[in-house]
Amino acid sequence: MADILLIENNEELENLYNLNFKVYLGLNPLSTKKVETAIEEILKEEKKITLIVSKAEMEGSKTAEVLLEKMKSENIKIPLLVIGKSEATLENDDSTLVMDVGVDLKTLIRNCAQVANITAAEMVGLDVPNYFPIPVHYLNRIKSPICKTFFLEPGDENNYQPLFSPGDEITSDKVKNYMSMGVSEIYIQKNDRLKLVNQISNEMISELSFDKLNDNERVVAGDIQVATVSDKFSEMGITKETINSAKKCIRDIAKDVKKNKSLKSMLKNLLSNKASYLYKHIQVLSYVSLHLIKHADWAKKEHEEKLMFACFFHDILLKSDDQAKISTKEDFDKADLNFEQKETLKHHALRASELARIFPKSPAGVDLLIRQHHGALNGVGFPENFSPNLSPLSLNFMVAEAYTDRVIEAGDGKMNKKLIFSFLNRRYPTNRFKKIIEALDKIIL
């Protein structure tokens, strides 16, 4: 029996939402891609629907608005949550809540609970079986589970057998084999269910086609994507999985960066969606770096690919936003870090460059650029004086990163260009930096 009705024409999002509705809210999901079908399902007496979640628009049609009108004409009074930009009629309806971004799962679940009058205590106190079931096809989303998984021997309702454990490789052939045996669901011990669902959800968001997401959704999805890929590199190094994930991430970032007409519009979107500093840094640095390279008389087309790769990889092994904000020796000395954190930060440029060097078909020389991105030839530490042997591209990247840090720190609409350029000229006082800093003044804010 359905408790929640989802109207969504993106199958990836449908699977993502329904998994989280079931696990976090304890609601049984029912999905449809059309308003007409939704009304039919609602009107069926045997269907118990306490909440409807609908995309605002689908295929050029104002889906949620049409749905609300039909519900009113049929005197259907069920709370409605709308995902995406919508008309004022929806915003002003007492039984309707509108949110811009569906892939922000924490906010989605919180809003669903609010609309459906489900309290936090009720969510925490869900009556969950000791072995929690989810459809077996979700295993295809991950390469190895974060916790133990089980299956039921067909015909035996109490015989839970081990399926995959942490470290075990999950392949599509293995999943197909279990499905051919009649296994339609896997089971997780109840205390582990949220861990596995979060793991699966992050992978699903990372693999979404960003072309089908709105601007706000791409920021949230991109942030999750970068964090997921970073964790994979830290845990697994260079593997087929991390290579494919990184390539997709770089492509998605490049598309987003190139479609922005100004730095200010990009920053506004990033700040309004509360993206992590690491993600904002990659996005803004990519924009600034690509702008600067256009003003270098020695630059070639292949430098753009190299810069995009370096922007993604240069801080890939850092574990927190606080670490990513450190870019000078003064910052490093003041930071409240333990020994392990200091060592990670001190050597992150070197270690990231080593990853880039063995990454298949990485742009020639990109490992050198990453190693030198804080001005150290060997990729260790934060020097106060810079070697004359730094490459021209490294000089551009260093200035771009310093400018990026100041722009993000200033925030949307509060940039004082005079102060920013005063800092850059103090930080990089020699003639070899002069033209680079001057080129920054041509960026469209």
C-alpha cells in the first residue's frame, strides 16, 4: 500500500528518491510519470497516500500546477511537495511546499516530513525490522558495500545468508546471478541501513546526468560528486572506478564553468546553495584560470585541458574545508591541526601530483603544475619566496588560486577589488607576476 506518490520522469531520480523515502520516512513509495496517472492512483480507494511529491515541470508542461488544479477539482486534500521553480499559485497554496533542489536529500526528507506532519521523534522511532530490505538492483550502484549485506534463502523466511561484506567486489554479473536465483531484495542489519543507503545515494547522485538538472541541483550534485571522488582516491588510489568517476567530474565541472557568463553569477549560485569550500574553490579557480590563460601570449589550446585537470586534482586529497582554505605559510602556522593533518596538508601537492602522473592519459606536464601550485618546486609546504624555476603556467595558477581565495572569502556582491589587488601585489611583487595580475582586472564580475 502506497504512502507517498512521486511524479518524476527521470528514472535515476525516481530510484534515488524512493529509496530515501522508504528508509528515512518509513513511507511506501509509488511512482508515476504523468499527472493523469497520478490522479487515477490517488482516486483508487485501496491506495493510502499521505504525501505527493512532484517535479514542478516535465517536458515543458507545468506538471505540479496542473496537478494542483486537478486535485482541487476532485476535492483531493493531500499535502504536496513540489521540486523545482514554480508559479506563485503553488507558492501561495497552504497545502503545498516548494523547494528548488531535489538532490539535496537532507532538505528533501526534512521538507517531506514537515508537509506530511511526521515528527523527528517519529522518524527516529520507526519500527524497523532487524534485517531491513531494499531492492537488490541498488547494489549495482556501488563496487563494495560499507557494511555487511544478506539475502534470504528462497522459501525460508528466517535464513539470512551473507551476501557481500566490506571489501568484497560487487559486479553486475554477481548481482544478476543472485537475481536469477530468485533474490529480489537484499537485507541490511537495521543499525547499518542508513550507512548503506547514504553510500548508494551518493554514488547515484555522482552518476546523474547533469544536463538534466537545473542550476541549483548541479551545484548540490557536483559538491557530492567531488566529495565522493575525493574519498575514493584516498581509499583506493588509481583504479578503473576512480578514473571513470574523476573523468565525469571534470567534464561536468568544465561544462558548468564554461556556461557561466560572469564570475559574479557563478559565485551567487554557489553561495546560495551552501556548497562546500572545496567545491566552490574548484569551480571559481577553473573559471579564473581559463580566463587568465587567454591573456598569455605563450598559451595553447591544450593548456585549457591541463588547467581543468589541475583545478580538480590539486586539492583532491584534502579532507576538510578548513584545510583547503590554507594557502600560505602564515595560514599553515596558525592552523589548529594535529600532526597527521599537518603532514597531509604539507605534502598534499606532492601526493596529488603523483596521482596525476600515473592517471591514464592525463595532460602532459599536469603533474608538474599540481606539484608547484603553492610555489614549492618539490610540492612540499608553503614557501614564502618563490623559485625562479617555476613554470609560467604554475605562476598563472598560483595567482589564480590566490585571487580565487579572496573572491570566495569576500562573497557575493561584497568584493573590494582594490583590496584584493593590493593583496596580490604584496604577495607577488616581482615583474614576472605583473602581467598576470593585470589580466585579472579584465575578468567580468
